[in-house]
Amino acid sequence: MINDPFTAAESLDELLARTQQALSSMRSRAAEHADGDSAQLLRAEGVTAGGRVRAVAVQGGRIESIVVDPDLAEAGMETVCGHVVVAVNAALADLDTQVSASARADVDALAARLGGLQEQSVRQMELFSRAMEDVVTRLNRSADAGTRADRLS
């Protein structure tokens, strides 16, 4: 138990610092993804026409590549373009699902960390309150002792 109010306050400061670190960590991870580090970007592939048209979308909603089997050209430009649209939309839909799942995981992780920090904060505040009550009690005792000493003199 912490009886020293300064130690309790330092513990509270430490708790707040850890909360800020957790938030900074989450922000930096989000910034890394936004910077476009291709090794860490989420990516999704859409495939149509029996695998003859492939589109790859990466985090940020960008299309990384589109590959069309040259033999598909015989079907006509309108058909090829239709397959490209379907493949791109499938890749973007899959990417959206992945981004949503990743965001939920990040939010859940942050919520869990903050929940633990909140519980710790409550305990620290209880300790701080008790320490302050002890200080007030000591001051009252000192004041009472001084008053009694004055009456006796």
C-alpha cells in the first residue's frame, strides 16, 4: 500500500504516461500503414473469368495490378472490360473486409489496454485518497496536540 501522497501521484503520472504510450503506439501503427510500406499493406485479389482476369487492390483503395490473359481479347473489349470491373470490385470488397477486421482488432486491443489502465487508475486514486486522508489525520493530530499543549501551559 502506498501511504506517501507523492508516491501515489507518481504512480498516477506513470499510469497516464502508459496510456499515452498505448495511444501513440496505435497511431504510429496506423501511420505506418498509411505511408504505404508495401510489405505491411493489406492486399486483396479479385479473380474472374475462370482466373483469366486478376486484380490486386492494396490498403488505401489503390489498384496495384490488373492482369488479363491475352487470349481473352478474342471475347471483345466490352467483355474484357466487364471482367476487369468485376475483378477490381471483388478485390476492393475483399480489401474493405480486411481493413474493417483489422480496425476492429486494433480498437478491441486498445479498449482492452485502456480497460486495464482504467482499473489500475481507480486503484491508484483509492491509494492516493487514502494517503491524503492519512496526511489530513496526521495534521489534525498535530494541531490537536499543539492545542492541548497550549492549554496546559
